[in-house]
Amino acid sequence: MSHLKSVAATLLLSALTVLFATGCSDDQPADEQVDVVYRCSETGDYVSAPPQPVPAVNPDTGRATLQRALYCSQCQHWHVVPPPNVHNGPAAGYLCPQHKVAMQEQGPLPE
């Protein structure tokens, strides 16, 4: 039970951090959307594209093969995350499967 409380507290803290950071940022106007990272299930490539329902359309192939991915700064790896219909919380609420820390929407794309 205490593990569930710990996970819930981590998710709440992550959500509040994201809300505060995005609500107070002067970096981008509110009407501009920032691209997000997807991983193609066919090619394994990572693609940066505007937010869209998943599976998203890969601009290189024209097929809906892109799944959302988030970045873990500790293992420096992108991890595919379930679609929103599986997890209703913010994308930043996902934990790295290896390090159990909240993953980020931004990070360096693999070459």
C-alpha cells in the first residue's frame, strides 16, 4: 500500500511540475505547439512531429506507425509509452521502467 502512495505522490508532483512549468514559461506563445517525439513501430526510428492521436502518421512513410516516446535523463534513452486511452494522466507522469523516475517530453534525438 505504501508503494502505491509513493507512486501516486510521484505522479502528482510530476503533474504539478509540468503544469507550473508550462503555465509560467515565457519561452513560447500559448498558441504555438511544441513537437513531441514518436518511435516508428516499423523502422524503429525516432521522429519529432506535432502532437496527434496515436498511432500517428509517419511523415516519411505516410502510414500510422508512430507511438509516443518519452526521455529518461538518467539512462539517456527514449521509451515508448502507452496511448492516452490507456493512461489518462499527463505524459510526463510516466516513470522510466529502469530508474522509476518521471520521464521528460524533451531530450536529444538519437542519430
